[in-house]
Amino acid sequence: MSEEILTPEAVAFVAELNRTFADRRDELVARRAERRATAAAAGRLDFLAETAEIRAADWRVAPAPADLADRRVEITGPTERKMAINALNSGAKVWLADLEDANTPHWDNVISGQVNLYDAVRGTIEHTSQEGKHYALRSDVRPATIVVRPRGWHLDERHLEFDGRPAVGALVDFGLHFFHNARELLARGSGPYFYLPKMESHLEARLWNDVFTHAQRRLDIPHGTIRATVLIETVPAAFEMDEILYELREHASGLNAGRWDYLFSLIKTFRDAGADFVLPDRNSVTMTAPFMRSYTELLVRTCHRRGAFAIGGMAAFIPNRRDPEVTAAALDKVRADKSREAADGFDGSWVAHPDLVPVCREVFDGVLGDRPNQLERTRDEVVVTAEQLLDVAATPGAATAGGLRGAVDVGVRYIVSWLSGNGAAAIHNLMEDAAT
């Protein structure tokens, strides 16, 4: 299996990316700890004074390609073969093919994920289970547009070394997919599209943009072919949304509100900043908490001002066919969550299970109608301050012993799943991954 992915030409391409960009990656990742220490000592972050002109200026990202203009429902999941087929057949507009949080970076998973992407791009992906059930792409459903999420800048890939040092995981994931599939995607009327996770600054976005420019030039792919949606899932990135889009403006497609990693980033950044940054039980921190509301409102306003899509966060519920009451109650919560996002101006949202695609689609259909998106809603009335983004103390709820026990329970169960090679685990009717 690895022979068809790790061809000499593909490995040489990934090696070139690493030799060109790994040192800059190392420098930028090292800056993260310095910035966290400064923020914790001050008990605050702020918008950057040195980039005020970018925030004030009138500019827009490149127009979206046709198959990314409508993103009202996006389904996320690992690149495991059966789950990939189910996602492509789900009726969602986009499949986030996850090589990051939903994927354990076992070498077999890394390579099989690339094999499955190769076959999915060409429409040849099939699977037969041990029970004899056959899975293939349906002819009566338009397959979801593939958007690949590589690993974040901070992760290495120790199964590949160049010049005596581990490869950068993000460059392995990006490089192999781009090398094998970019031309085929273009021939099929699509393109190489990516979700970029875990960024903490516009300088990290600039690095991605330079990688894109280099890769396109190297393979003689037209500049601007790549499109990237950035997950705003770290607190520092929330203060640089304009700047991140600006750095990627020739390749940017949108921003996504990554709830769970955003909360983790808040804890990690301000863990030494005192009681004002102590969160209640994790299930108590909803998207209506004041500081989370400020984050999503600013995201929608920033995106639409710049002509970029605003994509809502994950609905992680997994329907339980053995318990209709639990399922009905959860679907009501999902519907309410997606209704809030659609009303706020989001252009689409994430779900984790094919059964949730119709629920999310119904909500966004009701708001969008025949329109592919609502970029025209610029939300000019929204004004968000640094203090509002960090107003954790106003979050209702408390930290309880029961909440702690629940978090430990989920954590232990997830680690067991992760160590067994499964990065997306069904736990207590929720799809848990490394973010949740």
C-alpha cells in the first residue's frame, strides 16, 4: 500500500517542502510558548497595533470556486475507508477529510488515509466489510466536495526523516495529497482544498501561503488554485482573523469556529492567569456563553467583510437508534444550535454523522433558500472588544465534582480508543476526537 503513495517522486516533493520550510516552522512554533507566557503574565491579549492598517483597509479574498460556493452542510470524519464512503454519500456539500484530530497518526493510518483520498478523488473508492457488506459511491448523490485537513504545524512525522530530522507532519499530509491529487481534482472540475488547523498567528498563515505558492509553482499548477479554510481554534488566532485572511487572501476560502480546541487554547494560554479564567464544567460552556458569542460574532463579521465564508462548529451527537427519546432530545439541541448559527450569518456548519446532514441542511435551507451562502450579510453592527473575547468570568455554571468525573471518564475512554488506532470514538452518544 505504501509503495503507491511513497513513490520516489512524491517523497522527493515532500522532502523539498521540508528542506525549504521546516526551519521557519520551528521558529514559529517556538514563538508560541513565548506569547503564551506573556499573555498569562498580563492576563490579557489584544489586537496587534502593528497590523491595524490591515484591519482598517478595504480588501477581499479571492472568489470561491464553484464547488465551494455552497457549504451549508459539511460532514467531518477520518479518512478510514468505510467512513469516507459514507461521508461522500451523505448528501453534505463538503467532506472534511480529517488527517488531524479524528486520525491517530499511526503510520498505517497516515498511509491508508492517503490511499483512500487517492481513490476518493478518482471516484473508485470501495470497501467490503468482514460481514460481506459492500460500500461504494452512489450514482444518485453528488459526492461531497473533498477538503483535506492536514496536521497542525506543531506535529512531526517521525516515520519520515530528511537530513537526520523528523519530517513536519503538516507538510507530509499536504504534500502527499497535493502531489498525487491536485491535477486529477482540477481535471474533474474541483481543486486541492484544505482546512488549516491550530494556527496561532498570521505569520503561521503566511508560512502556509508560501508553501502553497511554492507547491503550485513546483508542479506547474496555476497560482491561486489551492483554497484554504482556517480553523479559528486558538485564542491568539481570534485576535488576528483579519490578518490571517490577508496573508492567505489569494488562497483563502473562509474561517471556521472550532469550539473545543478554542476552549483548550483558552485554558492553555491563561492557566496561570488566575480565577477569572477558570471555566465551569465543559458541557456547561455553550456557544451562547458571552465570550464564545463574541468570538463567533467577530468571526462572521470578519469573514463576510472580506468575502470569505463563515463556517459553524461541530454537532458531535451520534443518533442512538436504540433510544429514540435520547435521539429526539439531542436532535432538538442540534437544530437549535444550527438555527442560531444560520440566523447569525454563518454560511454553513459541521456535523459528525450522516444522520445529522438532513437536520443541518433543513435549517440552512430555511435561511438561505436558493442562495448558496449569505456573504451579503456583513454584520456591520457587530463590534467586539478584546475584553469581550476574554470575558470568561461571565460564563454561567460551575466546576463540579461530577463534571470532573465525567471529563476523566471520557478522557480515559478516548485514550484507549486512540491507542488502538481509532481517533474518532463514539462515547456516550457523542463523536469524540482529539479536540473534544
